[in-house]
Amino acid sequence: MFKVKRRYRDYVLCYCNNHNDNTPSLSISLRPEFYGCYRCFGCGLTGRLSSNEMKELGCEVEKNKRPVLNIDWTSLYKDYNKKLIRECPQKITQLATLFNLDNAPTVLYDGIGWDGCSWTFPVFDSNGMCIGIQRRFEDGNKGFVSGSKIGILIDRQVVYSNQDTVFITEGISDLLSVADLDFLVAGRINCNTGVEELSNWLYNSMISRVVIIPDNDKVGIDGAEILQTRIILDSQSSIIPTIFSIKDSGCSDIRQYIHKFGKEYVRLELEDHV
């Protein structure tokens, strides 16, 4: 268990026990949508504490003190999408350039929007219901619209596709990069989220083949293996996901891998993997 140094309004600062942490470098979120999520800015350790573990640390938040927001997420993300397309089309080009995409990102992921200061990406539950909106700012910082739940990255192209193979990535940038290669892609916010939602969605879909593309670090690979096991168990072995590894490439994620080796090379490699 971590040793608490100081508690702030939205997070707790702790000493990380994963390395020799002389100055507290681990942050645990108290925000409702990220409650218990932690990250060490010294060694990169990430994870999420249970409610009981948060209580042991003295960091519990009373449920009646958490804001309950009644938000029509579907209407909100569609409003942002209209703003992007009608009022700020230059932001579509800017995002495509940022991620080195040949196709417009609004074609690759349905519902991308602009809220005036960040790009917005709707996230969904396993039934395809929008439950929140992720934000990505021009300086690379990320966040969520207040009240969002952490769901998965799927859109109508994935939900209504008759293809039998889907690639699962970490984060929206990797999703867009792989979708730009003309593959069917779903995603999760990071390697520690979306396990139950993706497994439930796949169980009720027509998908029979799954390729998981993790980030090239231990946390990402461990997270991919956890997702792989969960899908096998929930599908009663009717779906056996494989993991596409870029272990010896020197790249941190699939987006860097595509940039390093070229789109055609990676497209053929992914086709051969399937």
C-alpha cells in the first residue's frame, strides 16, 4: 500500500513503493470518473485501487458528495461533431496532420467533435450507448468531460459491420492510425480499462477474430493478456484473440511503428498476422 503525503481536492500525493521514491511522485485520483486510478510520474506505474483500498488509505469519498450529472451524452457529442464539421473544418485537417492520417479522422471514427478548445471523442458501453466524452487538447493533454464514465471506443462502422475481424488498440490515436490502414478497429482508453465492456460487446457481435495491439511496455502487454483471457472465457473459447507484438521494434506504440516502417509494410504485416 502506498504512503500518503498530502491530500488535495481532486487527488492524493503518495510515495511510490515500486521504486526508491524520496519525493512523493505517485498521484491517486479522487475525481468520480477516475476514482482510485493512480500513476507514478517517477517510474510510470499505473493501476486502480479498489474502494476498500482507498478506504484503508483514508481517501474514501462519500457517495453523496459525488456530483450526479444528468447529461444526454449522445446529444452532446453530436453537437460537438456538428460544430467541428460546420464551424471548424480546419480542425479536421489539423487532427489528420497530427496523427499522419491519409483519411479524414471523422471518417475513421464517427462522432469526433470540437468543443471550442479540444477535440472530443465519444465513448460507449458494451451496448453502444454513449456514456461519456474524452477530450484531447492541441498540446497533447487529455481529459474527460465532467461526469463521463470510462467506456470503450467503438462507432457505427464497427457495430454494424459484417466483417469478422477486429483490431483492438489502446487510445484514440492508435485507433485512428490502424483504422487509416483500412482495418476495422475498436479501442479502449488505456490498458487498464474496457475489459468487461469489450468482452461483453464481442460476445454479442458477429466478430470471430480479434487482434489486440498493446503499447510496447510491460503494463500494456500485461493488460493485453488480461483482456485476451477474459475474451476467451466469456466467449467460451469461440473467440481466441491474438496479440500483435512490436516488442523489438524500438517503438512505444503502433502509431510510432507505422510511422517508422510505413503504412504499406504494417498493413501487410497485420494482414499476415490475421
